[in-house]
Amino acid sequence: MAEHTGPLSTSTATDESGGAVIEARNLVRGFDGRAVLRGIDLTIRRGEFVALLGRSGSGKSTLLRAIAGLDDGVPGSGVLEVDPRRAVVFQDSRLLPWSRVLDNVILGLGGADAEAVGRELLREVELDGREKAWPRELSGGQQQRVALARSLVREPAVLLADEPFGALDALTKLKMHDLLRRLVARHRPGVLLITHDVDEAIALADRILVLDHGILSVDLTLDDGAGRRPGEPGFAELRGSLLDALGVEQDSAVAATV
């Protein structure tokens, strides 16, 4: 097993039919002599939607930053191979306030067809006609739609989403869930969604992981017929098992967040 101090991000074999785009083997990261990730083994394939749950401090953000290539200088070991065609969406849309919507979407994108590509992505996120708007003129949900369009404009093989809907109201969040699933089905990146929301993980993911003190304690693949919404068959049982894995007292769990 190769040993490394800091991040390793190299291209891995991938294809449109579902090749691996993220591969971690015995991945370790730590701070101040304390292990945060303890021997993570993880494979995510093209087109796969994976949600990662865990309590605060469990290592979720550390894992995402390692995969994103944002942990330069963090000591660690193991092997991490990530397709370099990757994009990250954060809870904060991080739009440039001095640039109009279309310019935000195609930021850094070269080629004569860049504007056409950007307009098509804005159509996909249902913001056609708002190309010349300023970010401040958009609602929070609309700003996240622009951020999603920007993340997909280069057709990434890997999409990393760090609590992208955490600041949105419940109704807007549900609409964004539907939009994200459509976009992933159309563009087929391998997705790693970091979330505290159990219901969100169930609604969106093909596979759900639970990170507990730096160890993946649950790796659950959802059946096609799994209940995705409250009231659907199997939903309550799935939700309960995930809350148990997270150590949440269910009698007192008003909202399924950790």
C-alpha cells in the first residue's frame, strides 16, 4: 500500500457505463496527532448517487476535502484515486456578485460554444430568461440552481455536494431534490452528497453511507422500490435503522437530522 503525506488525486479508469471515478483504499487523515479518517475504503462509480451521513465531527468534511483535492498539507496515508474531472457545490452558492448569471455559469469555460452551453444548463435548471440577472436579484433556491448549472457545465465525472440545500426552506428543498435527481440522471456524474438530513439522503441516494468516528459503519444500497418519502412502504424502517446507526434517540427525534 502506497503511503502519502497529504492528498493524492490521480485519474482512474472510467467510462460512461459506470467505471469507478472515486477509489479510496485504507485512507487515513488526521490533525494534531488525532486520526479523523481511519482506514476508509470507498468506491463510487460513474452515475452512482451516494449520500454520506454522520454526526458533527465524524469526518465527513475531511473526507470531502480529501476527494476534492482541498486538503493539501494534511498528514495521512493510503491511496486515493479521483477522476480529475470534478466539481464541488457548497451550501453557500459562492456566486460572483459582480458577474451576471450566465457569466457565473461559464466562468473559465473556453471555446466558441461556451455561451450556448451555459444557456442550455440554465434551461435545464429552469432559469432560462435569467441569463443577465445579477445574483442579488435571485432567491436562495435560484442561486443554488445557478451553482448547480456551473458545476455541470464541464460535464464532470465527479460531483461533490456539501450540504447544498441546508439553508433552503422545506418546500424549496423538495423542489431542488427533484431537480438534482434529474440532472444526475441526465449528466451521470458520480455523486457524493454530504448531509445531516436522513430524509434527504433517503430521497436522493442510490446508496447511503454512515461515517462514525472516522470509520464507515454503514454502506447500504437502496433497492429500486425503496420508499423515498414519508408514508411510502419501507420508509419508516429505513429511516429508523439509519437513525439507530447515527445514535439518535428516535422518541426525541423531531427532525431526522444529526
